[in-house]
Amino acid sequence: MLEQIKIEIERLLKKAGVTGLVNFTIPPNPEMGDLAFACFGLAKEWKKSPLDCAREIVEKLKNLETGGLIEKIEAIGPYANFYLNAQELAKIVLSEKKQKIIKKKEKIMVEFAHPNTHKPVHIGHLRTMTTGESMVRLFENQGHRVVRANYQGDVGMHIAKCLWGILQVPNYQTEISKLKTTSERAKFLGVVYANGGKAFESSEQVKKEIEALNAKIYSKDKSLVGLYKKTRKWSLDYFDYIYKRVGIKKFDRLYFESETFELGKKIVIEGIKSGIFKKSEGAVIFEGSKYGLHDRVFINSKGLPTYEAKDQALARMQFKEYNPARILHVVAKEQTEYFKVIFKALEFTLPESKGREEHLVYGWVSLKEGKMSSRTGNVVLAEWLLDEAEKKIAEVMLARKIKDKDKVIAKIAVAAVKYFILKTGTENDIVFDVNEAISLTGSSGPYLLYIVARINSILKKSKISNFKFQISNSVEPVEKKLLLELLKFEETIKIATDSEDPSQIARYLFDLAQAFNNFYQTCPVLGAEETVLNFRFQLIKKVKETMEKGLDLLGIETVEEM
RNA sequence: GCGCCCAUAGUUAAAUGGAUAGAACACUAGCCUUCUAAGCUGGAUAUGCAGGUUCGAUUCCUGCUGGGCGCACCA
């Protein structure tokens, strides 16, 4: 919608003799207009001062038929400022039909979440889950076909560390048989994994034992396979529980390292002959240094494929099974250099992948006390955080009597945590603070849900079901502000999708919510005279629709009441 | 050591090279007989340092300082 208005103004500017690209800015306050054209660039072209340019444009356009929408044009300093007529603006915003999604038919694979079995699910995982889910929804909204993929590490050193940890527990078989719930089991695995990890680093002897276990896991040694399968299942059940809890709809394909390592090794060994990979110090490496990158080990000196080799196989499987136009790996930024090497190697082992593999970087989630590490057990668990949020919300809602209260609390908790993650720019680091992460006020998930709840409450109390399409004779400034915010929605979605940054949506929704609360404070809906009532009713319905749609794009569910 | 990234109020964090650097939290003073006070209104505080490019720099360039991450057998 905003786009159409810009095109209209651009047409006017062309008439005034402005050529070339036109960029708009939004004036710092509403008294200075609603859209502005800065004349600095023009000043060079016209060889005049920007102030004169602005004045000249306004002068020329004074005599033009501007139609109803553009009410006034004024030169303020070096800017030509355009004032939009509130009634016309309301007509445009409120009569807007739902846009048909244009099928672009590009198939995009979004690979996200990737927890590893036998390891805890922490707030870092929440970031990839939340960001990935939102990107999926943004792409789908723009008409793309999306394949939801997840790559889970179920073989490798971390498993060996965990299993070693279990084997140290006296009578471990009877001990683990006592663990009944999915959460108990997951917590147990987290603890023994941390123990294994610590012992691995402090003792050469233990290191050797764990390495031996690792080899046994790869070779599917009978002495371990039972325990391995049981605990792997525990992890996978736990992941399902977390996915469900945070509102991840589904995965089209779960990839596992256990299905990539053999093919990965094969690809790398074949690549030695063709000179893609090279033997070095008993290992097989890819010489990234030839391309300004790092050299990396693909098969270690024990003959086992590393993550690097497995990724070669993963890509082959992904392209073979889905042939996506692009694959986005939603992975933390610490792996930026790693992916550069992987993609470079893929250009040789799988030429068709060139330009189609992408690392969608998200920033680090760190604790105020320092780095998080599941190795040492110094982590904030996803489940713990959600539980804490629920406790805090339950307290606030103590006196409220509403339907399905527990479900509502659960939804608000997820909204709080997800919004906390998504409001920060995707590439920026998040310094985690519990109180902020489960904040219920200010720029928070609950603040946004509250808008919908308030509107629902008004709609419920109004007895009338059919509202006429009417516009108030005098639109209040807070109403105009709200209309202008609504106008920006589509454009914001596009920017968020193109820049692969859901935080754009998160911040937009907060602005919209603030504009609504300002309106709510000063403009009563119920009890207003008929024309105003009808107008405001349409307006709040539009706000509700926009808020729900926007939150859905973030993967956040709304609640009827709270 | 080499490479990549980052630095904005007490804290967390916005700003295609453009108008008075916009918010939230915390702190503080107000606002509920009126649509949910998880709200609204008011208040103090910020671009690490030094240069450069530009009519104009939080944004681009250089140096410095301070952080983070990666750099061969983890994922």
C-alpha cells in the first residue's frame, strides 16, 4: 500500500522535473508531513541549493492537480514534505483486500534447529528454531515453496562423551530404568554429557577411552548399540516435545549424521584421486588456504569422517531428494568460516551446488557471566526458560478467570521467549538476561498479545455484528498515526524476507502496538457516535488482523484473552 | 601470530550517508465509578579514541584501544 502512495508521489515529482531514482524518508514528526523527499542529490543536478530545489518543487506542484490523497506539499529546509489526507488514507488502508499470494514457485530449503542427540537443548537452539521457523513462514508468505529440514548429530565425539558418562554411573542400567519422563531423561543425558566432557579434557586416559567408544559407535559395536539406540530415542522424543512446545509445525525431512557419514567418507576418498582432497599427517584435508580460507580436516587420522565430510554427503542428499533452488543453513555465526570452506569444497564435489548454498548467520547467545558451554554444563536450558516464563505469567494472571488458562499461559510464555529472541537483529549477539527474556512489559511478546486481547474484548462487548464502511469526518492524530503504521506492513514483510531478518517484523509490530495503545488511551470505540464507531471498529479490526498476521510470521500464536 | 566480526544512555538494543540519534528495561512523578493498568503521560542520561572522505558520518575509509569468534584431526 505504501508502495502505491510512493509511486503516486514519484509521478508528481517527475512532473516537477525530478529525474532518476526517488528515495523517500519519513519526517521526524507528523507536523512536518508524512513523507519527505530530500533534495540534496537534486541540488547537484540543478546546480542550486537544496533549499531552493525544495522550494522550486513545491512551487511547481502547487499548480498541479494533486487529487485527494496528497493534501499539502511544503518545503521545509532542504526537504519537500508531503501531507496525506487522513480520510483518503483511511479509505486506502481499510478497504484493502487480502492480497493473493503470487506463486513464485522457487523451492527453498530451510535447514534449522539441528540439536544433537545426547546433548542438552539450550537457548542457542531456541534461536535457530525461532529464526528458522520465522524464515519458513516469511518465504511461504512470499509464495515460495519451502522444505523444512533439520540436521541432527547422532554420531560423533559428543555421543561418546555422553555414553562414557553413563557408563561411569554405578549400576547405570538400573539407574536409567528409573527415569520415566522425557524431561527427566533429557536432564540426565545433559548431566552425564557434561561429566564426560570435563573428564575428556582433564585426563589423557579418559580421552583414549572416549575415543575408543567413538570408534565403537561408528562401527555399531554390539556392546554399545543397545544403550546407544535407547538414549538416542530419548533425545529424539525430547526434541519432539520441545518442537511442539515452541510451535514448530513440522519438519519435512530429518537428516541424521548416522546416514551421512558413510557417503561422506566415500565422497572424500574419491576426491583424493581427483585432487580435491589431500592426505596430510595421516588425515585427509581440504586445502581452503588455496582460496584464502582455512585448511580443514575431512577424515581424521583414525579414518573417521568429520562434520566436514558428512556435510558433503548431506548436500548431495538434499539436492538429490528435493533439488531446491537454495538451501539456507540457519547456524550460529561462529561457523561462518567453516561454511565458507564447506561450500568451496562442494563446488568441486557437487558443482551444481554452487551459488545455491547459504549460511544464514545468527548471532551468539551469551550469558552475562560469559560463554555458554554444554561441555561444562554451564547452559540455560530451553525448557527451564519456558518453565520460568510460565511461572511468572501465572503469577500475573493469578486473579484472572479465563477459559483454558494453562494453555493461555503456555502460549504467552512462548510468545515472550520468541519475541525476546526475534526483536534483536538476526546477526547481532544477544546477551541473555533471564528477566529480560521473560519480560512481560514494554517491548515484549505479551505487550503484542495484549493488543489482540484488548481488541477482542471490545469486539465481544459490542452487540452489533455488521458495521458500515464509514470514515470519521475528523480523524484524530493518533488514528492517523495508526493508519500510517498499518500502511507499512506489506513493505516491512518484504524487507524482512529479502534481508532474511525477522527482527524487522518484530520491531514493526511493536511500533504498531504502541500506536494502537495511544489510540486506545484517547479514542473510545464503544459509545462513540455511529460514524465514528463504524470507523473505529474497522480500524481496530484491521489492527487485529495485522497483528495476528505479523505474529504468525514470527511463529507466535495469539490468545483470545489474557 | 593470521583472518573475520563487533563497539550507541546504568542495562538491553534501533536508525537505505540526511531534519531534533528513535525505543525498551530499571529509576522517578502522575493517570483506573469510563472498551483488560501486562496499559498511558511526564522526567535525567548515549554514538570507545584520533584522523580522513562528504554540503552532511552512528553509518564509508585509515590507525588506535577494548571485546568476541575462527584458524587440523569436536560438532
